[in-house]
Amino acid sequence: MNSIDLILLNLNEVRRRSTKVWTSIPQEKLHWKPDKEAMTCIEMVRHVLESEHYYHLAIKNQGSLTVFDSPFEKQPFSTVNEELKVAEPLRNEFIETIKSYSEEDLTNIKIDRSESGYIRSLGDMLLRVAYHESVHTGQLLDYLRMAEVPRVRVWD
């Protein structure tokens, strides 16, 4: 297994576990949030999916975008499955982009996000995308605990 395969395995495992958590949120709790400053459950799901699309475009651009037109902005919040349906073709494109890279690209391609405080290699950036999603999935598990909703088992 090469580095590209491992990155894809990591991204797919993170998404599989996130989807288990996301789809376990009862419909009546999708707009729940722990305080007025926090995102709701459905907003956090969208944030992860939308961020992945942004990161994909930034990676292809080898840096931050000056303009980002989100395909999610036009969609009202509804269900997790609807959010996943919007994200599916975007995710497939992202996976195909990753497959197009070589082992050398992971080190040699730099993603310049200086305005956010960093320039990282492609490999580092791809791992950050998965980490971003896993952090928010952990937050959602905490939300569910606070909302007294049973949590699914992610460690299968």
C-alpha cells in the first residue's frame, strides 16, 4: 500500500464513521446546539462537507481561493441524507483528484494558505482535511451526549 492509498483509506474511514454519527442524529435534534454561539448539529455536518469541497478546490489551486461559491449555500438545511446527497458528487471528484497525484506530489506540491498562517505539502494538507472532519465528528458526539441522545458506536 502506498501513501496515496493510505490517505484514501484514512479519508474513507473517517467519512464512514462520521456518516454513522451524522445519520444517528434524530431529526428533532438536528437544530440543537449547546449554546447560542455554537453551530447546530446540521450546521456542523454542512460545515464539514462544505469545507471538504473548499479544501479540494484550494488543493487544486495550490492555495486559498479568492472567491468560493458553495453549492450548499443555495440549499436550505433539511436532513443529513440530503446534505450527503449534495456532497456525494463533490466527494467523488475529490477522491478522483487525490488518485491523480503521485507519491512525489505529496511532498513536492505546496498548498499556500499564508493568510491562514501556513504553507503545507499536499500530503500534509490531505491529512488535515480528514483531521478537520474527525474533530467535528467528535464534537457532534459530545453534542449528542449533552442533548441526552444515545451515541452510535464508532469504534467497530
